[in-house]
Amino acid sequence: MAEQWFKQSDWQPYDFQVNTWDAIGKGYSGLLNAPTGFGKTYAIWFGVLQQYYKKQKPGIHCLWITPLRALSKEIYMATERVSDGLGLSYTIGLRSGDTSLKERTQQKKKMPNGLITTPESVHLLLAAKGYNDTFKNLQFVIIDEWHELMGTKRGVQIELALSRLKAINPELKIWGISATIGNLEEAEEVLLGGYGGKRTMIRTNLKKRIEIETIIPEVIEKYPWGGHLGIKLMEEVLPIIHKSNSTLLFTNTRSQCEIWYQRLLEREPDLAGAMALHHSALSDETRLWVENALHEGILKAVVCTSSLDLGVDFRPVDTVIQIGSPKGVARFMQRAGRSGHQPGAISKIYFLPTHSLEIIEGSALRHAVTHSEIEQRVPYIRSFDVLIQYLVTLAVSDGFRANETYEEVIKTHCFNSVTREEFNWCLLFITDGGSMLEAYDEFHKVVIENGLYVVTSKRVAMRHRLGIGTIVSDAMIQVTYVGGGRIGSIEEWFISRLSPGDSFWFTGKNLELIRIKDMTAYVKRSAGNKGAFPSWQGGRMPLSSQLSSTIRMKLDEYGKKKTDIEISSLSQLFEEQKMRSHLPHNDELLIEKIKTRDGYHVFFYPFEGRNVHEGMASLFAYRISQIKPMTFSIAMNDYGFELLSDQEIPVEEALGNALFDSSNISADIYASVNISEMAKRKFRDIATIAGLVFNGYPGKAVKTRHVQANSQLFFGVFTDFDPNNLLLQQAYDEVMTFQMEQVRMMQALQRMETQHVIIKDLEKFSPFCFPILTERFREKFTNEKFEDRVKKMLEQLDRA
DNA sequence: GACCTGCTGCGGTTTG
């Protein structure tokens, strides 16, 4: 079958494709690791089709799960093309949030043989009565982009769905498709779970060639020590855009995206119409238009955020520019791969540093990419919120029996350590609302009828189906033209700072606010050229540990041997650092001290990413204050952190007193950081996923602050009266794992214990500490004042 | 010498 297809289409299959057909034919489950653009879809698809034709049965034969609706559509088209091209009667269907009601009803009557879908839609199918019947002939489940899903709660959803499907058909074959990550073996284990059966991993040595070029400022002495926009290098970007057919410019934040777009357009008005913007706050219509235009090759440049990381391939794109640190090797490679999307083509990516020291990352990235040193994805474990949601899902449809479901659930990687007591707690939680909420009918969602856990209330069932999924997002204000036409969405708090008549930049347009009504901001185009750039409160990505350690290694190379152009271009900065302070080697830990009229500053440079630095700064502040009572203010970036106090900080004494001790950090962290405040924030998502708070009906989202208030209420009640509540525990665990990055902090402390500590008393700020200083002022002061402060700081610097 | 910060993903229409 495959041979026939390849004869028709006139290309030769790769080894990995043949191996995959083979393995599927021999009844294996497995993980396929291959780069994009080499035909992974066909590698799996022919294997699946071949099996179908041996033993045709009605209904869904194969479930193909992808993380993106857009990707589902692409797979749908590719698989249908094959099936049509070979004249097969294998029917293929698509099911996701934007599948029409009509199509769904048709599917209900007669399911296609291959269903392309998303993790959420699979759970919705499990929430439908008679799903057992729907899946009774299911033979294959394919998880596409498993590396994307694994480290998320959506990955947990997949694990749970598989545990159920595997119980319906123990012969079910599971195949994952994954890009290269640091823990592929684990990825396979997590996906295939604790089931028997033959399994294999198929890898290929085919590699996408990536060429990295750092854009180095011509006069490096004039490049700022701090900052994050990188606009200063715009002049270097224009020729790159011009000489390429089509360029993607990746920025780290949505507002940075808007600013770059605007500045490019001001500088080069001819780009109007040939350049576009793409990020998640833009309306779907706008985004779709941009994606299509990219496809057709009518755009010269698109400024975007991660929103274009994944998904549909844009063959006309031949150049990618990464503005600012990509924060991780995998993300950088992913973005590089958006260009040269044909087998054998080279992906060209430029790295544009936003401040001097960041130039070093260009060199670190090249090293990591060449040596395939890619981050791991850490799978979630014991996500009770997802488990609770899943149990209610099963209760909404055909109901479940406790023993059976417990046995199924503990076969997953996520829940294999869950005890029967803990599982019983979850059962109690969905039937009685747990020990605390017993009195409230609202939380008696599930009832037990003859040993079967079921939802009998229609209202409960419907509200549950509405809430299926693990992605929790804030309610946003919609932005719409007065005359109609959706533009996108902006955070409530940003728009609330504006008054009618004020203008702001959005979608690359200058907009004037007319009025706000019902969570919608009505605007019109403004002739003006002034206005604020919106800021959204998104996630904060810390530098990955992979990239951090490569940066430390590259720093160490300076002056030792012939090294990359990035490192040598930094010689002036490094010499300045040496002169004012010290340039640390790999076995050294630099601590800088300086006294200004703001107080006593101490800087540490572990290069471990801002999350670890935040935790470590609080930890050190706490430990030092045990020696001598004092208060600190804290600032950090991805490279280091600062402690500032109005009294002299006894660093030397603290060092002699096990400042870096890693043996007892949990207790010290609990004492030093306001963990409960952080847990409260995490708990909001957990409460939503577990179905404790209702996010509202579609189009009528409950205001963010209401969700916040409700979840805080539960958090308070549980803390006071039910401290063993598993969801509460989970919130704390998530803080320690993801916010504090506890494991990484331990490793960093252990490393620091072995390093040679070098303490320098500075007379003037060093190139290392300057960017951290500016971070701190930002937290305390508004932008205008920020500039004043920097000016004052400079005056002081000059006098020093 | 020295500007602005903070990603993405899915789901889907009742009742007070």
C-alpha cells in the first residue's frame, strides 16, 4: 500500500518510515522520534491503514490526537489525501471545538474510521453516553507532538483517556510522535504507561540543519548593558528582511511584538501591507488571515510570539529572527525549524540580543544545538484536579465502578503512586464535596447507584461538559470597532487605566477608546500617533537549566582558547567586568558588594534562571536575617540576583554559616517565602480544573476577580478546616516544583557549595550587576520615574 | 554607554 503510494508520488521512503510500517505491522506500540518535514504522518498512517484492511470493522478504528485545532486540520487533509489517492474507503473525520453541530450529529450516527481530534474533545467523547460503543473497534491511538503535551496537564488528560481506551480494548496500540527532547525514554514510558505488550522506539539520524547567526552591534561599546526590546538593532534587521523572501520575527512578549511592528513600519513605511503581526490576543479572524497570507507567500515579514511556534508549516518562510533570549534550546530549535521547511533544506535563524551580556547566548545556543543538548520535559505527577475532573466525566456518561477505575488509573505514569485512600478521598470529594463541603448540594455532583458512580442531574452534567479541559485563562476585555469588527482582546486592568478619548496601539493600529460596556471595549481608528502599548500579564519563562549551564561554560571560555565570534565581540565588556569586579570562571561563584545611597547591595550570579533566583534570594535573605535581624528588597534576572538592605549585609559571616546548605531547604523555603500566597494563586487553576469554581457559560465568562474570589474562599476554608485536602497539597507541590523549581535549586546550591567564592567590593556598578539594578527600580516605580531613577543612578555612577 | 516586559494551548449555550 505504501509502496503503491510512493510509486505514484515519485519519492523514496526514508528508513524510519519503513521501520515504522514494519513495527506497526508486527503489533508494536511505540514512540516515533523524527524531525518535522520528513513525513512522520505517512510513516504512521500507512501502518495504520494496512492493519485496517486486514480486518475491517465499522466505527472508529484510529484516533489521532494533536494539541492544536489547526494541526488537526492539517493531518485531516494529509490523511484524506492518502485515502483518496489510493481509492480506499477509509473514512476520515475531524472533531474539535470548531466542528459544526451538523457534522457532529452526523458523526454520532456514523463515526468515521479515522478521527482527528484534540485531547479535550476526546474527553468530551468520554463524557457522552454510550462511548463504550463508539470506541469498541478502536485499534490505534496516535498522539502527535507528544513532547508538547507531556509536560502539561493536557498530557495527563491523554494518559487518563488512554487508560480508559486501553481497558475497552486491551489490544489497543498506542503510538506517539515526538520531536527530540532530553528524556525521550521517559516520554515513551509516560505515554505507554504500565500496560503489557510489545513496544519500540523508532529514531532517525536525519537532522534538520540549523544555521545560527548572532546579530552583533557594530559598535558594541554603545550597546546597552540593560534593556529587553532590542530596538537598537533594527537597522541590522531591515537588510535581512529585504534579502529574504519571507521572514518571521519572534518576540518574547505580545507588547514587544506590537512595539517592534510599529517601529519597523515607522522606519520603513513601504512595508505596510507586506508585514503583519501575530499573537494570541488578536482575533481569530486576523490570525487566520495572517496565516493564510504567509502560506501564499504574500507577506514579507511577520512579527509574532510563540503563537507561530507550532502548527501549520509556512513553506515560503526562509528566514527566522529571534529577538531576545529564547530562554531554552528546544524553543529556539522549534522556531528555527519554521524556516526551510522542506526535507534537506537548511533552517536559517538570526539571534538578536537585547542587551550586551545576552550576546553570549548566541554562542551558547549554537553549542547546544550542535551537540543536541535539549531540555527535558517533566511530566506532571499526582494531578488530583485532573483526576477529579476525569472521574466526573466518566460519571456524566456511563458511570464508573470504583475498583475498576482505580486499577485503570494507577496504570498511568501520573497516578501510579496514588493510594487507595487517596483515590477514596477523590470519590468522597465528587460525591459529598469532601469533608468540608458536605453541607452544600452544589458539590454533591455524583451519586452512587448500585455501586455505579453516576451524575443524575442534567444541570451538573452540562456544566461539567462546559468545563472539560485543563487550560485556565483569564477573562479578557474584547476590543471591537464601534461599527462592528472584532480586533482582539486585552486585559481588563490595562484598559481600566485608560479613559474614553485615550488612545493605544493594538494590532499595529492606533485606536481611540470610546467606551467600555459588558466586557467589551469599543474603539475607533485614531489619526494620532501617540498612545500606550498594551501589556498583558502572561507567563514568565525562566532560562532553562540546559541553556544556563551552556552559558556558564561559554563564559568560562573567554580568554582561554579560540572561541566564537559572540564571545570575542564581548571582550570589551568582559575587560570592563574584570576591571571593575571579576569575571568568574566555571569553578567560581562571584559575589559583588556595593554601597550606594539606596543602601547596601549584594549581587550573586548563579546563572540559573529567574525562578530559582527568586527563591534563592528569599532563602538567602532569610538565612542572613537569622544572623542579624534585617529586611531586604530583592531583584533578579535570569543571570543573577540582588539583596539590598539599609544595613550592612554580613555576607562573609553567612558564608561561614552554611548559606548554601542544601540539606534543609524545604523548611527554610517555607519559612522565608510567602508560599501560601503563591499556592493560593496556583490553587485558582486547580479549583477550576477540579470543577470547584465555574468559569461561566460560553461568551459569558465569569469575571476574573469573581473566579479569584471564589477560589480564594475555598483555599481559605480548606487551609483552616481541611489541611489534608489533596487539592490544597497539590497547590503547594506545584509551587515547589514549578515556581521554586526545587530540584534545580538544590542542584544549584550543591554546585555553589563546591565553587570557589569570590567576593568583590565595587566602586562602580559592573556590567553584570547593572541590568539587575534596573529590574528592581522597575518594580517600585512607574516608567517615567524609572527613567529619572536611571538618570540619577548614572549621575551617582559618574561621581563614584 | 543606558526605554518601555512577560508565551501558548481547548472547550462551547442553561438558568436565576
